[in-house]
Amino acid sequence: MISEKIKILRVGSHPSEKKPGMGLALYKLNECEKFDTLLYSYRLVDDSHVHSDVHFRSVFFDFCNPEMPKIRKGVRFYSLQVKRVWVILNFFYNFWKTSRHESFDIVHVHSPLHFLFIHWANLKGMPSFLTFHGTDFVRVRDSKMYQILLRGVKNIHCVSQGHVDILKSLFPKSSVTYVSNGVDFEKFSPKIFPHSPKNIIIGVGTLRWHKGFDGLLETFSKVVDNHPSWTLKIFGEGPDRAKLETIVAQHNLQKNVELPGAISQEELANELLLAKIFVLSSVTEGLPKVLLEAMSAQCCCICFDVGDCARTLLGSGLIVEPSNYELLSQSIINLIEQPEVLTSLGSQASERAQLFSWEAYLDLHNRIYRHTLGLDIPNRE
């Protein structure tokens, strides 16, 4: 018998002070009052979880998932894979020791690494869900092993419309649904009119190879040569910091590039509202939450054609061929030299962002869960 609130076991990341965007969608779901949530997430080292004003149960275990190298072969790669397997097994074992006898209406995991929870749910007769949030999609698409391990998942969510058909072909017995991310309009919308941004370009993300910041910095010197008053700020922390700092020094960009580290959502909102351009140089993405945040903040957005960026912008920003950093830098220069176009695209992006709300995200989850459980679906207010 299902209570008024749907009881959910949710497994995945929870936002932290150093990575406030990672796990943000889970954070919103955990706070939803329609769900009785038990979150299983990761204990942090040299970091702390973002506080929630809404009470939900949470358990944190060690999950020291090793950072995988860009080149996925050789002794180092396979030794890291063995370590990752141990980390996955240990995390699930800790759950099994503490909560295996508990029952849930829904088991929803937010990373393919937690496939064991899916099989546990199936054995217990509980509906299982898996959400692909970004780079996980590429990991599974290119791995027969992951496809075999995830074969039992009943329901799949993905944040990119372009991933739906591929996931349906990989998992023909699963129900695949497009569920886009959302944005906090109140936090990321200009509050002062007229909006007066500065000559600042912003990039956001973990400092690792997936985000393409090395290539962005390599070509940003051309932007500076033409427009020395412009500054690039890259917010985030990660293993590639030293490499990026070296590139900055090699190109004498110390006066034009800042790497401030990770900042809170509130601080990011303030920075985006002061910037004219947001750039996304990632190698792979789903639907980046930070793109929606930049759009809402009225930044002119320029992105590589990865994930759902083109569908999200839908003409309200510039889309560049993936990994073509030469074209990326030239496109930035063109925008700077056409301020009326830059301003117009920023306004269009802000209007477009209004279509993506966390309220709609939560409502869609509630409807899907209730449909899966055979419950009445409440009418929209």
C-alpha cells in the first residue's frame, strides 16, 4: 500500500561547497514535498555538502571514485578501472548492510555506476529508474559492459532529447523519457534595469579534460590580441588546474584570465549577471544546467554543438562545431565586434530560458512515478 507521499530511494551526488552544480537536480528532487526521500550519497573529503532547508533522510558513505584519464587504455587506465569496481562494490555493500530490508515505492539512481541498486530493486519487485545527466551517456553508449550491466533497468530518463533514440536502441525493453533540467529564475534573472554587464566572458565546470578549457585558453589569446579589455573567468576546481595555469602563463594571459575556483550558486548568479558572454567548450554534455543559468542571466551564449545545447538555445545563441576552438575564438571576436547582436541574443536567451523551470521538472517526475505505480495523476493547477 503506497502512502500519500511516494517513498523513494535516490542514489547519486549531492551538491557541495566546491561543486554546487553537481547533483543539483537531485537536490531539487530531494526537497520536493511530494516525495518521501532517502538519499544515499557520497561522504566528502576537504569539502562540505550544501545545506537544505527541507528535511529528508540522507546517508553518506565513502565513494572515492577515481578520475579516469582522457586516453582510456594502458596499465594506468585498467588499474583505475579495478579500483572503481572496488569502490562501486563497497558503496553498495554499505547500503546493503544498513537498508536492505527497507522497502521503497521507487528506486532511482542518477549514475550508471550504481547498477547494483537497479538489480536489487528488480529482485525486490520495486520499479527502477536511471537518469543520464551528461557524460554518463557517452560512457554507456561506448561500453558493451555497461550496456549489459544496465540491461535490467525499467525506466530511463535523459536530459538531452538527442539521446532518446540512441538509448531506446540500446535498451529496447526500457521506457525512455526526455526530462530536461531547470533553472532558478529568481536567482539568475537580472534584477536591475537597464542591465549593464561588463566585458567579461565566463566558463563554468570542473577543471578536467571533458570541459575543454585547455583548448579554450589556447585560443583565447587571439581574442585578447584583438580586444585586450576583455577578461575570461573560468569558475570551478579540478585536477587540471596546474595544466590550465601553465597555459595561461605560456600565453601571457595573466591579466586577462582568472581561475577563481569553485563558487556558490549565489556567487555564480552575481558573476553571470555581470558578464556579457557565456562560453561552453565541453567535449560532451547532456543539458548543462549552467547553460540555462547563463541564458536566464541574459548572457549571450556560445556553445559547442554537444548534447542538447543547440535545442536548448534554439537560435538564441551561437552553436559551433565541437572541438573547433579556432572557430570558437573567431565567433567570440565577431560577437564582441557586433554589440547589438550580442545584446539581442542575450535578451532572446533570457526569454527562452523561461521555458525551463524546476517546477516543471519536479511535476514531470511526480507524474511519471505515479503512472509507473498505477496511481491517479493529479490535475495541474
